[in-house]
Amino acid sequence: MALPSSGQISFNDARVEFSQSIAPNYNMADWTAGAWLSESFAFNRFAPVNIVSSGSRFTTSSRFVPYLNNDLSSWYGYKHFATMSEDSAFSGDYLYTHTGTNHCYPSSMVPVDIGTTNKIVYITISGSADALYENVLVVYGKPWESNGTGSGTWQFITASGHFYPPYTGDINLEFGWDYRYTASLGQYIYFVIYGDYCFSP
């Protein structure tokens, strides 16, 4: 269920939409940054922001700075569980701009519905990271917990970027993956794009 498209949005509305309604330390600056790996800093593991959503702040032609425009009205219509189909193409600039040091792990995601039939899934990713520690991680299963404190139940598929081979920031992958549907993991592949900015260049 998406956030309202007009009127008032409560802080709790956002927590529920992000499937983290009982997260113990929920702060706006980190959830708007999709601070996925920041558990050790904020005592939560925030969900990546879903850029498939049609929310007002999400475009594929510009980046967003977590420190700016953190008003709830910017999230009108945001739908955290929006997905794209397996045969759809999605292109654009996926990772939030990082400024300063408070948002160590800004992240966004593209969830893809691959159904419940076992098959070979062909995955192609082409692009490059333009900052020192940007990476893409492809996983099967939801990479966050509903309580906001764990990393979810998921299966690693592949990764690329500055922390993964070839360590150049190039994110160019093309391969077939042997998909075996597992009820506990669901029917989605998540492409998570994140920055690891807690390290000094």
C-alpha cells in the first residue's frame, strides 16, 4: 500500500510502508537515505529506497541528496513494494548522492518479479560507479528485516563495483542464473545499489 498522494503523511505511515514498523531507532535522515548497512551506527538496518516507485522525488535523470528536502511531502505516492517485471528494462542513475559523513551507506533498489517457476534467469547490468565506494549487489530474497534490526533472508547472486571484482567501479555483468523458487525467499530479485562511505578514500 503506497503512502498517500496528498494531504498529511505521518512518520509512522513511512515506517509501516518501509515494512519497519517496529524499528527501535527510526530517524528520518537515515530512512530517506536508504541507509541499508548502517545498523552499527543507528541501531537499525534501514531498507533501501525503491526507485521503481512513482514517488515524486524519484527520477532516473537526477540524484537526490539525503540532507536536502527531507520533508514528508516529497514522499507522496511512494510505494515501497513496487516491482518491475522480468522482461522490463530499467535504466538511469540509481544511487543517491552522498555528501558529508553522516550517511555512510546510502542505498536504493530495483525489485524484479521473476515469478514462482524454476528457470534460468538472464541478468544483464551495464554501467559504472562514479564515486569511490559505490557497488551493486544482486540478491534473491528481501535484503532487510521488517523489524529494522537485521539483514533479512536472502541469497547472494552476484556483485560488482569498487568493492567487488574487477574493483574498478565498472558494473558490467551478463549471465544466466539458475533460479529455484523458495517460498521463504519469495519471488523477487533485488538489485541493491549502495555506497560505502564510512571509509576514507
